[in-house]
Amino acid sequence: MIKRRRRVKQTTSLHERLIAFAHEAREKASSLPAGREKQDLLKKAGQADTAAHLNEWISSPRSQPPK
């Protein structure tokens, strides 16, 4: 039996999805009491922000090789 990969066409950019994830994680964390789960959500939100900024930086026209 051959497994086929599920192909998903993304309708939003990676940057937008990362920012949305960070925002949702922060909202959820704000409703939680202090503890491990809240810290984990805030850490993931920070990582998503960092990934969004890195993605934006890498895809900027200034970082493209000269032609």
C-alpha cells in the first residue's frame, strides 16, 4: 500500500499564519492562571514571532543574491 501525501494549498502566507498563531496563543495564555501551560504558550508565541520576523527578513529583496 502506497501512502500519498496530503497536499494543501495555503491561502495565507507563512508570515500571516505565524502572526495569527502568536496572537491566538497570547490570547489563550492571558485567560490561564500562572503556571507551566501559560509559560509554554507564551514561549511558543515568542517563537512564532521570531520565525515570522526571520521569514520576512529572508524574503526581503535586500537579502537576494545579486544578478
